[in-house]
Amino acid sequence: MTESSDQGRESLVLAHGLRVRLRHEPRLRRAAAWLRVEAGSHDVDAQWPGLAHFLEHLVFLGTERFPREQGLMAFVQHHGGQVNARTSERTTDYFFELPQAVFGEGLERLCDMLARPRLAIEDQQREREVLHAEFIAWSRDTQAQHLFCLAGGVSARHPLRAFHAGNRDSLPVASPEFQQALHDFHRRYYRTGQMTLQLVGPQPPRILAGLATDADAALAAGPRNANAPVETLLGDPGEPPPTSDPRRLNLLFACDGLPPGTDEALRFLEPWAGSAHPGGLLAELRRLGWAQSLSLSPLYQYADQALVNFEVQLTEAGQQSRAEAQTLCFDWLKYFQSHAGWEPLREEYRLLRSRQSQTEGALELARRLAHGESSELPDEAVPALRALLERFTPQALLAPGAQALDEPPLLPPFGPWRLPPRNRFLRGQHRPTQAGPRIAALEQGELEPNRGLEGGVHLRWRLANRHHAALWHMLDASLRRLGEEARQAGVQLEFSRLGLDWQLRLYGVREPIPAILEQAEELLQRPTPESWHQASPPPRQQVPIRELLAQWPEHALGHHRPARNDSSELHPEALQRLWQQARWDGLVLGFDEADRLALDAVAARLPGSASNDLRQPSTLPGRANWSQVTCGSDEHALLVWCPAPSVSIEDEAAWRALAQLIQVPFYQRLRTELQLGYAVFSAFRQLAGRPGLLFGVQSPGSDCAALWGHIAEFLDALPERLAQWPGTRLREQCAALADSLDGGNLGLAQRLEMQWQARLTDPSSDYSNTLRLRESAKLRESVGQLDGSTLVEAAHRLLASQVSWTALATGPCPGASWYEAV
């Protein structure tokens, strides 16, 4: 064993060649594993495109020791964790997060499925159909096709130009040659010498090291093998690349022969290129009315190569001024390059990364370890940054993102350029020492004994009516820069609307929250001048199921038509009238008496009138409503929302348990057995204080009426299915659910959401008071007391409540028990 260590982190090479990176982080509530296989789509023989992605799917289908229903995915879902995988060009990642008490069992399953997958032919045939459905969705997805189009300018010999997603034709399961290639790829690359394991958690370093040693022994041993050779990015692209999306300006640069440190240099450049500070590129593009957003990211990066995309989302005016916007971008790049060592930004970057390290969860920290991300911009990365910027010239532009201009156009007055200023929220804040009046409408949530650095605030304004969409979009635009500053300082800022309510949520590092809220309060009443011209929602290009998820809350509350987006109200007097009529309340979590001083001082100046008697309408619809939503896609998608009959703690416990118990069977039935599509899920949700079950599926072939038929068939059989389950299995699953609801296993965002949803119920109810005063102890107790008979009864009550269900679909109402929403 060889090792090195640095500030709670260790790097090991174990007996069988597994490379390990460990990070002990006592503040975490969960642990995470991220296993990287150093092989991906570009390492597959060109005869079998999609093979690496196919193998990533197959390893989840169970082993002899852990059948599918006991495998990693089912185990993680059973314990309320997260699990996923991703096949990239040169790597394949498998990752999960679990409570530390069961983390070792999850790691055991991960190693077993990678070392000893079944790879049964019947499993392959079913899973190939799932990949084919993914391929159809990929081929119809605007964003995916845009990215594929951008690669059209690189050398025709580079694998970026090839197809790698995999489909029914490229994965001939019945072919002996294909089976040989599949098993050879697994034997060659799924070996300890080809893997790196990242473990992050609150466990002591010796425990993490012991888990890593067990993983090294459980995985298939083998040396590191050479990956497929690298072709140059630059070269003859062959046929002319297709035309890119006119709504985007893409400055695309293909770079070969880059020096070491390029990956860190790109990570350093990304936040500064997209910063919305005055004197920055995005601020100037917005001031001129040309852009909505800007980002810089590598579309591909491996060895000494990078394909870097500088993307501007253009407004209609920007589409008419593409050449001018492009010239402005290059002027900013030249300005940024002119600085000697970027010392002020390097110090800011160090503070930013330090704050991220203090606030991110186990899975994100494990991801950063896997990518080798540093806590600062190392000295050796500075020459790499300069080398990159020297490549970013008009002459080096790669079609089809943009075109080199024979002569730069004349630009309107702009500038002067300025580097991003210091983030005011990354440093200590002034705090008042004298208490002001306590505002009853800002209720104190339960104070946790081990609250650490975290805190949260959830505010709600109740408006006179919901038809102020233009003002909401304007304020949302006004808050964007503040949201980015807050995120860098370890605080998430979310501004949303639901029915009559506008909501502002801040959560993360507690110390800067009062100062961030103070700036938000200012922007809500006195928006930035340019935001008055950004009152239209940015165009959404989402896959259908995501579009349905975005619209589901409004429809479920009975708002089947969008709020009016009246531009005539875009003036300060209308905004002032809106706030004069608004009432607000809120919830604070993680702030003790001393911390509340600063928060109360800001809350006293919030717009609207504080009110501690806002009631949440809790009536259910009297019939099952079906809303058809236009998504601009050939795919079919359906969401079904099944609210509980009441907001009692017993109903929430039962609905949470039902969601936990049916998650895996629902997925298995619709995705694996019926092969309807790849976007299949069921989950517990709370909306406006009411618990419920949410079912979703997207399919390239089955229409919405057929999808509903399959969901209905599954639900009709649910009582009988539950009655047949062994009592010990039900008790184990309910016990695991109760454990996952313990505050020690929940993240800050989850705890804030649970307490906020409890506040939205009847304030006089036992349920609301219990959750506010004793967190979720009563809920956990109710879950733990559930047994087979009560769960079967809950399933019958679920079916009996169908008259209050809501469906959102891309297709028309099928009739029967459904009514077209009006």
C-alpha cells in the first residue's frame, strides 16, 4: 500500500492496484462513493457503438449474490439515498450517497455488480430496448442535437464525430461477435488497475480506509490497460458541418497539445466569464439587449485536448447583431488575457472554493475528488490559462458555432471592462448588537443541537391575484446576479411562484444570509434598471417530462391556465401597488437568538405587511382533471398527481410508505417489463402542505392514453401486491423509511422544506404543532407503526381518492374517469 495525505484527505494505492482518495468530513450527515472506470465510449471498437453505455446499464441488473431487487439501485432507494451512473468519452462513473449506517452495504453491492454482472442474454434484450428509447429521445432533444452539431467542425477522424449513444441496430445482442466484444471490454477495463475509488463521509479515516481495502479485495483484480489512441481534434472535418442554432452564438475552439494544468485553468475561467458584474461581458451584452445568458465550458476534454464552447444565449435583437456580439466577446477575452497573473481573482477563487468545501454534500465532494479539482488555481495552471487564452482568437474559431469575420463590425459605445469585484458575502458581515422587535410572522423553526454552519429562511408573499407574471419575471431577472453571488458564498437563493404566492428561499451558510436577504429586499422593491427589459420568460427547450414537472404545481392547485404576462404593468408604480397589497410570513431554521438579531432587522423592512394568519387553501378538486400541455416534441409524457385525502400526520406517514414500497416495482413494471421508455418514476411529494404520490413516464411509442392504462393497471393491483408481501419485508422497509426521516440523515434543504410544508397545514392541528416543536419525531413514529393491514387499507384509500387526482399530459384526455381541465 502506498499513500499520501493532506488536510483530512488521503490518497492510497491498495494491494490489487485500486487507487483510492479518501476525505473525512465530520460535518456531513451521509457518506458517498464515486468509482471511476478509466474507459468510456471512445475506447470501444468502432464496430459496436454504444457498447460502453450498454455495459453501464447492464451492471445494474443484478448479480448472483445480489439479485436486482436486492441490488445497489433498490438498496439505495430503500434507504432514501441517491444513485446514478454516467458514461463519458473516456470514463465511466458509478456513484451513490447513503446514510453512514448502511454505507458499507451499498459499497459492497457496487463492487459486486462491477466485478460479477450477470450479463444474461434476456436481460440484454430488454435493456437494449431501454437504450433504444433513450436514443430516440436523444435524437429528438434540441440541446443534445445542438451539442452534437457543434462537434461537426472537428476532424472527421476524431471519435467525437461518431455516434456513441447506442440503439437497437448498433447493439446486436444475438451476435456472438458482439457478445465477445462486450465481455472483452468488461474484462479489459473493469479491473482494479483501471479504477479510482473516492470515499467521502463523516466516518473516521481508518473506517474509510477499511472500506476501501474491502472494495479492493471485492473488485476484479487486474493491471491498468492502455486506452484507445488519441486522434487530433484539428483536421479535415470532411463534409460541411450543419448550421447551428440561430438563437445561440457559439465561439468554439478545438485545442490540441495543451500544457498540464489546463483542466484547472478552465475551471478557474468559467465563473469569471459568466459573471454578471458591472463592467463584465454578460452585463454589457445584457445592457445592449443582445443576450440572456453566457457560459464557458469544455464540451470535451481528455489528455492534452479540449473542445471549449463559449456560448451566448441571444435575444431577438442579439440574433440581428451576431457579428457585433461576437466581436464584443473577443474584446473581453483580449482584456482578460492582458492581466499579468490574475492575483486578485486567484485569491477570490480560493475563498470561493473554500466556501464550497464547507457546504457541499458528500456526493458533490466525491465528484470533485474524482475530477481532481484543486482548492485553488495552482501556480502551474497559470501558464496553462495563458496558453488557453492565446488560442481563443477569431482566426481559431471552429464552425458551425460562429464564423470568422473579414472585418470586425463597428460597435456601439461600451465599457470600460472591469474584473469581477470581491464577493461581499465571502467575508465577515456587520451584525447588529441590539435586538429589534421580534416579528411573529417570521416563525422560528426547531433549533437543532448540532446545527453547524447552516441556516435557512423561507418567505412567502400572498398577492391579491396571480396575474402578475411580467412583474415576477422582471424581479427574477433582477435577482440573478445576487443569486450567483450567494451561491459562491455557499447560499442557495430561490425565487418562485405558486398560485397567489411568491416565495423566496435562502439556505446554506448561515452567516451571510441576513446580508443577502437585505440585498434581495432592496432588489424586490427597487429592481435594477436593465431588469425592466427582461420581463419575458426565457424560452424553455425541455424534454416533455421536465416541462410537465415545471407546470405540475400550478395545475394541481387548479390553475389550469397560465398567469397573464401583462407588459403594461412593467413600471415602478404597479410594483409599488403590488407590494402595498401583499402580505407575508416565513420560517427560520438554524438561527438562535443571537443570530436572529440581524435577520429581524432586515425582516422589518421587507415589502408588504407581515401576517401570522395566512391560510393555505386545502380543498381538493371535486373531479379528476386532465390537462393537455404542448411541449413541441413527438415524445409522449404523462404525470399523475394523487394527493392524500387529508393533511393528517397519519396520511403523510402512509403516503410516504406507499411511495417507498412501490418505487422499485413501478419502475420495474413500466420500464423493464413493458419497456415503455426511460423516464419512469414514482415519488412522494408535498404541495402546499398536502402530501401525495407523483407518477411520471415518458415514452417514444405509447401514447398518453396507453400510458395511463398501464399506470392504472399497476395501481389497481397495488392492494393485492401489498397483501402478499411478507410482514418482515414491510416492517424493514418502514423502519428504513423512518430512519431516513431522522433529522441527522436529512440535508438542510430537506429539513427546511419539511418544516415549511408542516407550517402550511392548519396551524392549530396536532400535525403542524408536532413538526414545528419536535421536528419529525411523530412522523417517524407513525411510519414505524405501519403494518401490512394499514398499508393495504391505505392503498384502497388511494384508489378511492381518484376523483381528486390531476394529470398533466402531452396528449388529449382519454375520457373514462377523467375530465378535461378548464
